[in-house]
Amino acid sequence: METLGKLDHWMRICSPGISHGFEKQISYLCPVATGFSYVDDESLVAKTDYEAAADLTTLLIELFNGNETLQKSPLYIFAESYGGKFASALGLTALEAIEAGKLKAQLGGVALGDSWISPEDYVFSWGPVLKVMSRIDENGLNQSNSLALKIQQQLAEGKSENATATWSDLEGVILRYSNNVDFYNFMLDDVSNPAAVTESRMRSNRYIERTSAGAGAANSGLGNLMNGPIRKKLKIIPVNVTWQGQGSLVSPAFDGDFMKPRIEEELIMKLSQVDKLLAKGVNVTVYNGQLDLICATKGTEAWLNKLKWDGLSSFLSEDRVPLYCGKGFTGTKGFVRSYRNLFFYWILGAGHMVSHPQSNPSSGIVIRSKLPQALNHSFKVQKDIQDEFDSR
């Protein structure tokens, strides 16, 4: 609702221009223990992206196989941030279920927005990006690169939990030398982390906290909305379950998987999840906000250039096409490059949450109006499904 939909950051109704095409949505909670989803046994919380994708595929089978309306509409998987790792994994597991006849659906495409696909490439991008922007000096750059190299070595040795701990240390270094840059928009300061903050606060797993709870925490504006009017609307939430009530279980459960990439991971076939989706003809859309640091565009370009897809060379040789917003020339708002079933969008002026009006008022319009028509169609399908739900 907040990122793509009807409500803005302050839980107010967005203007018609910003919310165009997103009047109603259905969202599914992943991994289990986020939002209203819960487990009776805490040991059942997903610990890897693959487990989370398997859970979601099971849900899709239940939803689609008994609903002919859904079966007639293509399935589009659309995710941002850490959700992008889930999306690439889900794209494959859903496609495998479709091919095996277990899931009665058509996979139309996968969209990955500012997605944590290759943590190693992203941590190597932080120092150089901030140095060019004069946000850190040579000392900060050297320390940043040193810790990025340490993370690379730990991942190569299979010490992913150690890599997660070092990643947290690296965030502390970045915050120290940048005077608390906002990881979601490197042109801003992180007001939630003032200079007087303690070292232990600086070294907390801030990104995991944001992605597993953050604005959706039970005591936040979104939490109050979900535990209030939305809970009443759903009418099926058990009395002992609250929005984000088990959210604290998610972050530690993923410590071992958090830094593992979704590229260069298939040791036998030497193909990544994204490569496999492309090879099977699935439309893959990648988009990135210009001002994002946590999943900086420099890092996204780095992992994309590592793909083994047979169309990569031709894709990289294509010229980018500029994107505009509104009537007349209002300035360049972004660029797009495409070849066959791969699309890449550079969204200027946007931070980590590209389509969020608070990130950049025009960026949401650009990404919603310029994404491949098939992906935009998915949101109309969501509205039709929600209309059916509302009528019951």
C-alpha cells in the first residue's frame, strides 16, 4: 500500500496522478512471520530464499488452481529491495511448478527493483559511489574497500554468517566517514541515526531491520492501519495474531542466507536464477533508483554484466532511450535499455524505493507508465481480484 499503492508515507491518500493504476492491490506476505503471517512453531520460519519461495509457490498453487479467473491472467512477480531475491527464486520455483503441471498459471514476467541480488557487488560499490559524491574521503574509501574484500573472501570460503557480520561493520564505517548518509538516498542524511549515536547502534543490521519490519512495525503508521481497519476488513485474522507480531524472528533466521547472491550460484550448470529465467523466455525487468546506495546502480550494473545469458552482449550494445514525464519537455526522468526479454530502467532522482512518492514524485509515474505493458497489466488484474474480494 505504501510503496506501490493508494497510501503515501504518512498513510494519506495519494494524489490521483501518483496513484494512477494502483487503486487496489492484493499483497502476499513473505517470508512467513512477516505481516499477519505466522507460525505455531518458531522452528518453521524460513531460513533461506528458496524456502520462502517454496512457501509462496505452495500458496500460488492453492490460489490459482481453484480459481479460473486467475488462471486466465498472466502471473507477474514484482518485488523491490530484499524482496528481489525472493522474486528471482520464486520465478524459478513457480515456473518449475507450472512446467510440472502442479501450478495452473502463466508466468508473464519478473520485475526486480533495487534488488539485493548480489550483496558482494553492492558492498564494493558503496565506497566508490560515495567518494565520487564527496560524501567520504580517501580514508573512508580505503576502509570501505578493505571490508568489502573481507566480505568477498568470507563468501568464497562459505562463511556467509561471518560475511553478514562484516557487512554490518562496513555499514558502521560508511556511517562514520559520511556523517550518517542515508543508505536509501545518498543525497540525504539518515535522520534516524544522528552523529551522537552509539557504536552499537551504528553496527546494527539496519537494512535487515528495515526490510523485515521497518515502516511495517506493529507500532508504526502502517502497523496501526493494518491492525485496525484492514484487520476488520479481512475478518479472518486469529485473535492472538497481530501485524508484524513475529517480525523479530525473520532477521536472525536469514543471517546465513542474507549475503548469498542470486547470481553465479548454480555450480553445476553455471547459471544464475536470472539467467535461467531469461533462457526460458521469461520477461525480466530490472530497475534502479539513481540515488540508492544500499543497492546502488553501480552494483546492479556489475551483477547484470556477469550474466551468462546468450543475449547479454547484444543487450549491452543497445543504446539507452530517454524517458520523460508529463506533457511537453519536463527534463529527462530516466533511461531504458532492452533486448529481447531483458529490460533495464535507470530512474533519475529516485532513491531505494523507486516508486515511492516520497523518494521522487515523478519517479513513481515514470516507472508505472513506462514499464513493459505486460507488467502494468498485472496491477489491473490485482484490482479485478480485489473487486471480487470486496463484493463478498
